[in-house]
Amino acid sequence: MSDSQSNARAQQSAMSQTANGVKRPLSQSVSQPDPKRKTLAEKAGDFSGRANNSGAGYGFNRSTVKGFSLKDVAKSSTTGTGLPTSRHTSNASNSSYASSVGPGNRPTSRSHIRARSTTSTRAARPATSMGTREDNKVQTGQNGQNGQNGQNGQNATDIDERLGKFENEFQMMKALMDTAAMDKDRHVEELDIAKRRVTQLEARKAELQDDLDDAKRGLLAATRDVQYLKDDLEKQRRNHEDDCEILVRKHTRELDEERRLLSIEKEKHQALLHQFEDKCGREAEAQREQLERELAEQRSRVSSLRQEKDLEVQRLNLQLQERQLQLKNADEELRKAKDQIEDHEHTILRLNAKVKQLEENAKSLQEAYGSSENRKDHQIGDMSRQLQELERRAEAAERAAEDAKKAAKKTIEASHEDVEKYKLQLKEKLVKEEEKRHKLFEQVQDLKGNVRVMCRIRPPGRDPSEVPVDFEYLESEYDEDKFAGVVIPTEKDHPQEEGRKVAGRTPPFNFERIFDPQCTNKDVFDEISQLVQSVMDGKRVCIFCYGQTGSGKTYTMSNQSPRDGDQDEDEEDGDDGIIPRAKEMIFREVERLRALGWEYSVEGSYLEVYKNKLYDLLAPREATPRTLEVKKVSDELEIKDHDFTPLRTEDDLEYMVRTAETNRHVAETNMNRASSRSHSILVLKIRGRKALGDGKYKTREGTLNLIDLAGSESVGRSGATGDVAEEGRQINMSLTHLGTVLKQLGEGRKKESVDFSSYTLTQLLRPSLGEKCRTLMFVMVSPLKENTKETISSLKFAENAQKVKQGGGGPKNGPKKTR
């Protein structure tokens, strides 16, 4: 029900109550006009509207100002201003909306209680809200006229009362307006403060918005980078998965094939084993034990034969010395006999002269003393007897001299025959001993394996700023004076403290021999000279040095000490490298074996691998040198359209080596002042021939490859640029491929499935890595602490090479203890 309906209803109720008290009822046709005066609530509503409109100029928004009723205004006035409130406002409504005040009702009440009449009679409640009961209509009509006059008086009293109330409410409204004006000023001030705060907040908001925009842009860029990285990572992951899948499939196929072959071999082995067990049984076990015993006996026999050979050589040397002494004594006796013969001849001549003198004296005496014949006869007889005695003695001396001469001649001839027989015996024994030595030497070399690895640590330089590495050496199990293992101290970052280093150590690297910095080139060559001897026996031998730049490869391989007194201060006296010492040994052995019936010829060539191309270092230097090509053969190194140079003397070989070293590519880097920029290969072919009689010959053909590999280097550390940097990259690539080849061979792959043809270096080394060739690798190590990383990498490379055991595979000199 609306407020206007409530006012109308209250007016009907008041009129009905008034009519009950008059004598004459009011005419039904007379109707009360609608009240034209606005109620206080409506006026309050108008005021509120104007106040809101006036406040709009100050920036008020209707949505931000909460509406309030007159009741709320009265309550606010009472609590905020301290003004007395009307007693008619005690019953407050919970509604926040204004309500109209009808006639006869209390202006502020919202309880809808009907106005009470001043009389005690009260009309009954109508049956419905739209009218009164039927029985009341008659009574109302009768009493309408009687109560009209009284009702007018009552209405006047009500009007006065209402005017008084209106006055009170007007005063309240005025006070409320004053309060509202004061609140308005306060609100305007608060609004200014709020505007300033809003301005500050807007500025702060703009700054934050800029920061937010920057953050969004950074986030967008980071998101884009992350997306790029994710895409790249996803691409790499897919590629890696594809590669892994390809490798897995390939490995699976190879593994299945190996398993199949292994299964076949296992079945064959099992079948053979069953057959062997069925046929042999305990006899096979006994035979195996017998073979083991025979092998042990053979080993001990080899050792004893070696000792016997040494003793026999010593005994033969002693016998030779004795024979030489006897021959010397015989020569001395012959000389003495010759001297005696000469003395006897002089005596005979002297006696003959004396006889002649006596004959002349006799004649003179005969002439002087002719008168006395008896005395003459007597003197002549005496002189004749003396002469006969002298002749007899002369003849005896002649016979004695002749006998002595014949005896001396027989003695000399017998001595010569004995010496020749002894020489033949010695020569036969030497040939037999040479054959024994050759067989024993080959057995020892086969036991050592066809690929051997040794390590040499370069002696430190004289620069005091160089910090050496404190290597830990492991003694050889079979020779306490030699090293067979090395451990390198390292440093790594502390897992918890940044910038702090903690000490560590590598696992031991074990090789056949470790040469510490105190070892010289002579010590190195004494260890490997047996391989040079193998070349004279008709074997193929390859010796090469591997290591980083500046680790001493060229010094170990090619160092040549000056012979004319112009010794360099940086070089040791007489510390020749492998090539000069091998040169001397080869021609010395040629002369030694010539006495045993061997005739040798030597041919040589010096090659260079520069930027993966093969060149002849002995060819004249031209603007565009001719490249060579390796023939793809498995057993022997052959170069297309390339001839080897005959070497008749040691001087020829030395001249060839010096010419090649002059033509080799070198450059200065931060790591080495004379860094080799190419791989060099000295190839010597040695052919021997011995006549056996009946037109038959025994031949030997050996090949010696001495390879000086260029050093692996880091372009950043070496400071190389331009062509020198490109040379370094080519060197590293070829060495990396060589490491891959050695690793694959060490894993047991066949040579046919290993890629040798991608690089010229591996093509040259292919014959040297076969079963019929003996290869020795020197891994060269720098002693400086700054090169520890490269040192460990080189030693790991050497470990891969050590796994290539295609022939031999005997026991290695394992480490025994630390020293």
C-alpha cells in the first residue's frame, strides 16, 4: 500500500469517527477535496533533491551519496547537532524511504495506526478494507447531520495542532539545513583533499602503469625468448630423439647380429666342447695341464737360453781373445825365429870370412916359414882342424836355422789354420745365435703386442714463472727402476662455497712405460731400439708422437744436436732424438750383418700432411706444390707416382732429413715459438739379401715409419689467426678422427668397417695399425699446471690407442706402488 493510499484511508477513518459523534450525518454527496498542501516528507524530498542538485556542482555523484528520509535526518540532527527532537519521532521506522503524512495521523509515524476520536465512541472495523458494515451505514446516515457541527470544531482544533507541529518541524528542518550547510562545507574541504589524493593516486597509478607496461613488455620478451628456447629445445630434443632412435635401431640391429653370431659361435663352441669332452675327457685336462707346464718350461727355457746365449757370447769372446793372444805369441815366436836365422846367417858369413882370413894367413905363413916344413905341416894341420871345426859348426848352425825356419813356418801355418777354423766356427755360432736371437726377439715382441703405448713427460723449461704439476708416479710391477703409471692432481669448484677450490686426483693412467722429466732422449731410444732391430729383421714398424702443441714431440722425434760447436743454449749436449739415433743404428747394423753374409739396401722418403693434403718434403719448393695420393692397400704404404730416394750412406739420410725439416711448415704461436703446422712422416724401406748356395737367397723387407704429429691446440689459447688458425682447425679435425679410429679399433671393430679414408693422416696410418705391423705411440705430456686439462685429454686418447690389441696381447707392466 502506498503512502497516498494510507493518507486517504486515514482520512476516511477520521471522518467516520467524527461523524459518529454528531447529531446529523454528513451528506454522502459532499466529498473532501484532495489535500493541496505538501507534506513535510514531500518537502523534505524536494529539499533533498535541491541539495543533491546543488551538490552536483561540487562533483557529487548520486551514486556515491546515500539517500536518507526525514526520519533519518531527524535522527542525524539529534545525534550530530544536539538539538531537541520532537516527541513524535520516537517511533522510527527501519525503512530508509520518506513516507507521506495523512490527516489526523502523526507526521513521523509509519505504524499505520488509525487516528483516535476525541469521543469515547469508536466505529466498528468495517468488514473489508473497502467499506463499512451494512448496519453501520444506517446509523451513520442518521447521525451525520447531528455531528457535522461538532466535527467542524474538531477539525479546527486539529488544524491548530497541526500548525504547531508544522512549526516545530519547520524549526527542525531549518536546523537540519544549517547542519547540512556546515556538512556541505566540510564535505567540500574533504572533497578537495580527496581530489588532491586522487591526483596523487592517479600519478602513482600512471607510474605503476608504466612499470606494469615495462614489466609486461619484459614479460612478453621473456615469454618470447622462452618460447624460442622451448621451440629450439623441442627441435633439439626431436633431433636428439631421432638420432637416438637411429642409433638405437642401428645398435639393436648390430646387437641382434652380434647376438646371433654369438649364439652360433656359442652353439659351435658347446658342440665342440661336448665332442672334446666326449673324446678326451680327463686326457684333455691332463694335456692342458701338460701344455701349461710346457709353456712354463718354455718360458723358463727361453730365459735360460737367453742367459746361456749371453754366457756363450762371453765365452766365445774370451776364446777369441785367447786365440788372438796365441796368434800374437806365435807371431812373436816367428819373429824371434827370424831374428835367430838372421843371427845364424851373420855368424856363417863371419865364419866364412874368418876361414878365408885363416887360409890367407896359412899361405903367408907357408911362404914365411917354408924352411921348416914340419912346423908348417903342424900349423897347417892345426889350422885345418880349426877350419873343419868351424865349417862343421857353420853347417850345424845352418841346419839348426833351417830346422827352426821350417818349424816356425809349420807353427805359423798351423796357427793360421787354427785361426781360420776358429773364425769359421765363430761365424757359424754367430749365425746360429743370430737366428736364435731373431726367434726369441720375435717371440718377446709378439708377447708385448702389436700396438704399444708409452708416455713421456717433457722436462720443464727455465722460465721461473712456469708452475709444474706434482705428478704421482706408479712403479712398474716387473722393474722397480721404471714407472708404468701416473696420477695427476686436479682442482675443482667447492660444491657449497663459490670461488673456493678443492683438491682432487685423476684415476691412474697405466702404460707400458712412463718417462719422467729426468729421462733423456737416450733413455727413450734405448727402450725402443728393439723396434728398429725388428725393421732389420724384415718387420714393419711405426713410431709416432701425439700430444698438445709444445709438449716435446718434435724434440723427442727429430732433435739433432749440433756437431760443429755451435750448440744452442736451450739444447742438451748430445741429446739426439729418435730419427738421428735410428739413422746411426740402421747403418751400423748394415755393416754388422754384412759380416754375416747379408747385403742391405736402404730407400727413404719424407712426406708432409698439410691441411689434409699430402706433399713431398724433398721436392723443390714451388708456388703450387704437387699433391700426392695414398694407394688404398692394406698391408703396405704406397704413394701414387712417387719414387723413394736411395740412401747408400748415413750422410745421405742425414741430408734428406735436414732438407725435409727446412721445407716443413712451421709458425709461431703463443704456445710454441716454432709450432709444427703439419704432420711429417719419414718412411725408410730396408731390404736384405743373403746367399744360401745353389742359387738360393734369403730375403728380408722391413719398413720404418717415423711420424711427428702436429700438436692439438686451442685457438683461443694459441692466439692464432688467419691461415694459422685454419691450420690449427685442420690439425684438430684430423687428430679427432684419428682418435675415433683408434676407439673403434679398440672396441673390436674390423678394419673394413672403420673409416680410414676421410682424412689423409688415417690413410697413411692404416697399414701401421694392421696385425702385421708393430706400432709404438708416444703420448707427450706438458709438465705445466696450466695445461692440466689438455694433459688429461691426451692421456685419455692414449688409453683408447692402448685398447687396440690386434696381435699379441701379452701382459702389461702394471703399476705396483707409488713413488
